[in-house]
Amino acid sequence: MEKITSDAETPPERISQLVSASNLTYWEALWNAAKQTKQVMVLRRHGSPIDIIAENGRQWIKVSTITEKRLLMEMAKQGWDWPASDEDSDDDLFGSNYARTDDHIDISLVKMAVALRDLAKQNRVRYKHPEVHFILTRISSGNENIDIILNHIRATGAVVHTAEQLKLAPPVEDVLDDLVIDEFKFFSATINIDCTLLLALVSDISHGQVKEEPWFNRNVRNQIQIEEKEQLMPKSLWPAMRDHSLVCTKLAAQRMREIVDTIGTPTERERARLIMGDDINKSPEKLLEEFRSLSVHDVPKVWKLPVKIVDEGSVDLGSPTTFQENVISELSDINRSVFLYGWLSGCTTITSNRVAAKAIEKAVEEYRTTEEDEGPDVWICPTARSLVAKEKDRKDPQPLNEEK
């Protein structure tokens, strides 16, 4: 573009033709739309019918720069009925056109709306289908013939934004923070930690204090290699926990302590004592200070220790509904304890137990009776951590993150 406009010999008409051919209008519309969304995950992926995926996956946006003239020509080509005069009734105008179902309308915008509706029905993000939006930068409402198509698009469930509704996009520097994905944005004020991540918090592997030994099994060896690249605590767990209050269920704490007491190293046992606040005389600041000496990473000052143990049996959270009972019915005792407490209390539950989390998602789909039915708010940590044990103590039970 800079080369075109800087060439003094290029006539204005030719510049206009080149700009039109470059699809610049579309790219400007796409970027303007993106700047008015939040948490953009995808921006014009090749081969995808979706131009923008925003709101951490919950909003799908299609941007179109088709003109009203082109749309009317497309309608005429497909044999749409037009009113003969201003006196034609609404029935004359809309009858035969609206008799066509959206699935059988051979108009590009409607076909795209149907395709996106069907695709959205196959996907859920946080238990909800994505919401489809159409941004039509060169089409306005008010033309009765154009409105026929707009209403067909709306009939698929899509939200339609026409030209007169669009706002000027703000400067990118004003919205850059909003565009960045923050997967922790919707976490509850209090976070419920399951046993898999309690173990990750105390594991020597998570804190860079492991010298590889011959008796380590393949799982532990792989975790050590992954830790060298990904650094679980500073890149995943501390950002997830931030300054949130932290809780765990009584059963989760008991299971963690059983494992730590059985195979944990001295440093893992000490970390367990610190995060659970075994010494009630130590302040949160003192717990953090001592924890720092047991990690190669910079421990955030805002990290809230200790983790509070809640006895879900003695907390009045109300009785679970039949739907909730059905969803958790096939989980193990400890996972029922963890996920039901998070669900009833409204807390985000964080876990590396992908098997249990996926089982919950599947059960929600199986037992839901309305679109409003949702499961517990769960964040799945991308990687798990085991404890490191001396050779004589090394046991290899089924990993907790593989237990349903």
C-alpha cells in the first residue's frame, strides 16, 4: 500500500482499483471489529468460517463487507419475490419469502449463518454454546427487502450488527489489555484446590530441586523434562491462584497428606506443612518466607497461605439437585467431595485431573434438561506433578490425575 500511494505516476483511479482488489476494506473492518471485543483467541484463521473468536471462545464473529446492491442482486438471481407496489401487504411481501426455511435459502449470508449455527451447536465453552455475531459494515436496516435477509440471519440465533449500529474503533493502545487472553479472569474470589494440585504445590519437581535418579519411573522423568521447559509454578499455578483465597476439602487434604507421608521427601513434607498451615502460630507472611527457601522460583508476595480446609459435610451449602447428583454419581469419593463442594459453593475448582473433568462435562451433556443447566466451574491445569520418593519408598499407584 505504501508503495502504491508513494508512486506519483499512479493515477487516482488506478489506486482506487488496487485498493479494492487488495481487500483492504475487509481487513480494516476485521481489525475494527476485533478492537471492540475482549480476549481474542483467533483472528482470521485460514480455512475457518469464523473471522474472530473472542471472549475466551464464547463469542464467534463473522465480518462481512458485502454491499446492499450486491445482496439485492444475489436475491434477484435466486428468484426472490419483490413487492409490486407500496400498497402490497406484508403478507404479499413476506409470505413466499418467509415460507423458505433458513436451511434452504441460497443466499451467501444466510447460508453462512446456518453453517455457524450448526457449528456452534456442536461446541460448548464453559457449558454454553458460542454466541454468533454478524457484523455487516456496508448494510443498513430499514430497506424492507434487505430486512428480509437480516431477519433470516437472526432466525438462526445470530446477533446482527448493521452499519448504522457500528461505532468507531478505539486506538489499539487503549484496548490492548482487553484483547489479551486471560483464562483466569472469571475465577471466583475463593479457589477450591483438588488433591492433584495440592501435590503439585509440594512436589520437588515443581520447585526445581530434583536430581534425576536411576529408579525414577518414566512418568517422573517426563515431568522433570517438562518442568525444565514449562515451569509449572511461575507460569501456571501462581498466575491461576494470584491473590485468591484458597480452600480444599477435608478429603482432598487427607489424601494429599497420606501420599506425602508415605512417599514424600523431607522437602515435600515441609512444603505440605507450610501450605496447610500446620503450625497455627506462623503468620501467612512467615509461611511465605519459609516456603521461599524451598523453591528456586520467586514466590509471589500475594500468594495466600495457608490453604483452608473445609469440611464439606459440616458446611451448609444446601442439598444438591437431582441433576447435580446424577452428574457426580460416577466419580470417586474424593472427586465427588472436591467437585461437588466447588459446585455448591460457587468456587472455581482447579485440578490436573483431566479424566474427572471430562467425565463431568460428558455427564452434564447426558443429564441436562435445559440449556441453562451448567456444571461446576473447573480449570484444568495443563500438566500434572508427582512426588519424588527415595528408591525404597518408590510406589507407582494409578496417578490421581487419571482417576475418575
